[in-house]
Amino acid sequence: MKGDFFSLDCSLLEEKLVRKYVQSISLNNSKARRRTARQTRSRAPRCLPVPMAFPLSPSAPLRLKPYSTLRLLALCSSNPLSKPRPFPPSAAAFAPRRPFPPPAAAPRRRCLCTAIAAALRSGEAVEAKKSELADPPRGEFGGRVGEFRKRLKISEIKGGPEEGLGLVGQTLTVMGWVRTLRAQSSVTFIEVNDGSCLSNMQCVMDSDAEGYDQVESGLVSTGASIWIQGILVASQGSKQKVELKVKKIMLVGKSDPSYPIQKKRVSREFLRTKAHLRPRTNTFGAVSRVRNALAYATHKFFQENGFVWVSSPIITSSDCEGAGEQFCVTTLIPSSGETTATPIDAIPKTENGLIDWSQDFFAKPAFLTVSGQLNAETYATALSDVYTFGPTFRAENSNTARHLAEFWMIEPELAFADLDDDMACATAYLQYVVRHVLENCKEDMEFFNTWIEKGIIDRLTDVVNKDFVQLTYTDAVELLVKSKKKFEFPVKWGCDLQSEHERYITEQVFRGCPVIIRDYPKDIKAFYMRQNDDGRTVAAMDMLVPRVGELIGGSQREERLEYLEARLDDLKLNKDTYWWYLDLRRYGSVPHAGFGLGFERLVQFATGIENIRDTIPFPRAPGSSEF
């Protein structure tokens, strides 16, 4: 009888020891059997059963020790899930070690699905569980990781031109949260949403459905999470093409009666106090999906055009804008325990009574970044075209619908480029991402068009199709002065244009067409912008769009070292802090340009949401850092 359990590579084993051992365990006299048993008990691991006999047919010189052979066979025979496996290539794997626990069952891919399958004891979920448990363990411990499978979402069921009619008759599984539940005399309607789209899946069930007692007892209520399996059928109603005829339902997580988001509409101000639950509403679910689409399109645009994504630092000692509105990062104030009770004397000071920054974590003042632009410029002078996309912070004490203390910025930098290249890139980018949203978020955009801003789809379509207009700052001021319109903030050359001025230009003068204003006075712009030949203006530009005003701000950067140093002196900025930035002008400086785009303002523009705090999951503003 040849090896039924496994085959050995006998060329590596010592024949004498193993053959002697094989013969000893097959002896018929009782004394030899007792002696063999005693040897086995003294050598074998205590937690493994020891077979009395086993098939082995060595055909070459063997070097395996009797103890190792016996232990290997005990492993094979003690695991009911084991299948024949080839002998490991190294005998070192069977070196003596401490007793080990019995093999664990193969890990499951999704714990939630495992629990549901075990509870239902039937259907495809149970079959999936059986097939995964049947997988043999790999090695002495554990088993293989299950294959990841994309779960079927409601957006896939109801999407496409047929809106789900092509799947009628199939048995489907839906997991999500209950939006509404209506119980009638003979049938119960449950609206389920999984966040993948605006539409709910209407589930129709009668008392014959498995798990109906959970509905009847009131456990399944608005806000609860459930697992439903049923057959997709054509809907009897007019609001949807298909619905799910429920065969089984399981409550995954119940919802307390205090759940604050019921069918009755609530204000957005109230929902800001429930930011952890507001994504379950139609409005904020749609905003989240459009925000995701814009982020995806942003990366796609720059990657397709040869840009390299660069991670800019969050903590910095530089002030890109030179405005001083930064959040300080320090460890001089204790960061644990009762920080509110920290005495002011605990902060180290110099002999002059000033804060001793040398004792801080970074040995100098450090801040949360207001922009990743300066860092992006360093990589643009090596990789040509780069972009950053990350969080930035402004310590402006402004409680308005247009400002956030924490927001995300998109900042590309183009090497060997001037202001005209910069404007062309900004225009192409905006048209690209807006087109992507219109083509891929149609249901959400219809929702915004109906409930948030009527005409938003036409407005965005104009952005995609119309040519952008450019004019100088001087011409823009002249237009505003000649309009005879009374503005809250008077207009004159040298002033910074306000939102009301910007919106008037793009909405009234140019009838909804995006406008780029260029060549601003240097006194109202940052130190890094390239000075024009007139000595009064810089090569800067702002892109204005309807309803928002300024959406993008950019410039050609000052690549001339002497001009940059003079500008830092004029603004009384410490050149030692920007030593590395000045080095870029010393070693192979090139003309380059870039722009910055506040991502939340882009979301505002694309959704019609009025308050910028409703465009980001957890808004940060003066007096607001909850969640």
C-alpha cells in the first residue's frame, strides 16, 4: 500500500532510521507494540492524536527522524478539513516546537455576511459559506483569504436605460437602511437605501416572508439596517419600474425611536448639528456622490494630461499667502489631561518674556498649511507638471456662508509656462470636471435641479459649451464704475474685488459666461506673483463663475531671484524662512505658473448648495469643531 496521505521526497532522508522505525511499529508481538506506544507518547505533541499505523513506502535513502514522521502524519490525520498535500521542501519545518492549538477554521471574507449566512441556514449565502469553509488550510495555521467580490448595489439594479427591467425574475439581495415603512392590511412596503444612488429600493412583503415577525413586532423601523432577499418584479406603482418581492428579511441593526431623521423634512441648520447622520438624507447623500465624482474627475484630468500628484505637507513653517492667518502647531501647551487648566506660566519663555520656541517640538514656530503651492513649485522644477490635492487651513474668524477654517485645495503647477498657459489649463480643467458630473451623476443633478437650484443643469451646460472671456482688472473696474449700480462695497482701482462685483460681471455683464480677470495690482496680491513690465500689476488671474464669484485664483510665479527678494523685503517677510524657495531661483530657474481651486467652492458651484458648510462632511468654522 503506497502513501495515501502524502508522498515523500526520499532522496533527502536517511534510510536506516526511518526503515527501522517503520518496521518497529508494524511488529505483531505485544511487547514491541507497548514499547512503540511508550516512545510515541513521550515524543509526540500532547495535543495531537497519534496513529497506530500508517502507510509509507520509502524507495530511497531516508533521513527523516521517527518523531518528525509520526508528528507529520498525526497532523494530517487530526484535521478533518485537510486534503493530501505535497511534502514541504524543507525538513526544518518539522523541527521540534512547543505544542500548538488545533487548526482554526478558514477566515471569512466578510464577518457580516458570515453572520447572516449562519442565521439564515439556506439560500446562496449559506452555499457561499460552505464553499469557503471547504477550502483547505494552507500551512500549519489558518487558511486562505477569500476572494473579494463587489457587492450588488441599488444603483446597479435600477441603473441603465431599462431601470432594472432587464433583471426581472432574478433573486437578488439588498442591504441598506430603512427610509420609510408602510404597513397595510395584507402587505408591507419598505423603502431601502444603500447610499449608492438617490433612489430607494421598494421592497414589498407579506406575512409569508421569512423574518416577517421582526417587522410585525416593530423591530424594523426607520433608520434600521436590514438584509433583504427577494425576487425582482415589475412594479405596480408609477414611481419606479421595478420592486423587490421579499422572501427573507433580517434585521442587522435596530434603530432607536429617538432617530432624528424621519420622513418629515428638517432644516440644514439642524442637520449641521447631526453631521454624523445627515449623509442619510437625500440632499447630503447627493452632495457626497457629486463631491466624489468631482474628486475622481480631478485626478483623471491631471493624470491624463501628464501631471504628477505630489503630497504637500500639512505642517509648515512658511506662510504661502503672507497674511498671517494660520493655526499654530505647538507642544508647549500640554496635549493630554485637563488642558483647559494649564497655567500660563507653564509655557516656557525667554529672558525677554517672549515664548521660547526653541523648546517646542520643531524648535521654531510651526503652522497648519494655508497652501501647498510653494511645495508644488519645488517638484515642478524637477518633474515639469505636478498637482497637489489635500486639506488646507485658514484661521479667518469669519462666520459666513462662504468661508471654512478647513477645506481642500487643488493646486497644479506647470513648468515652462506663462499666465496664458495657466488660464488655458484652468479652463480645460473646469470644463472637464463639470462635463464628468453632468454625464455620470444625472439622477443627483436632476434632484438639485428640482429642489436646490432650478436651472442648474443649464448653467453647468453653458460652462461646458461656451468660450470663456478674459479681461484685465483695469477693464473690469471700468465696467463696474460705468454700470452705475450701487454696490455695498464701492469700486475703485486698487481695491480687491468683492463677491458682489465678481457675480455682477459674470452673471449680468456676460450673461452667465465664466470670466477670467487678469493683471491685478501687485499691492493686493501675494509675494510670489510675477511683476509685469508696468511695475504696478502682477501676472495674476481669477476665474469668476455664476452664483459663486471667484472659483479659481492663479498666477505666473516670479522666477527672477532679485525681484522675489525685493518683494519679500517690501512685505517684511523673513527671507531666511524661504531660503529653500529662493534656491529654486538660484539653480535652474524656469518660467512657471499655477492656480489654486477651493474644492468646496467647486462642489457649491456644481450642486447649487448655498452654504459652503454643507459641501464638506464635517465643517470646521469659528466655534465649531464637533465630530
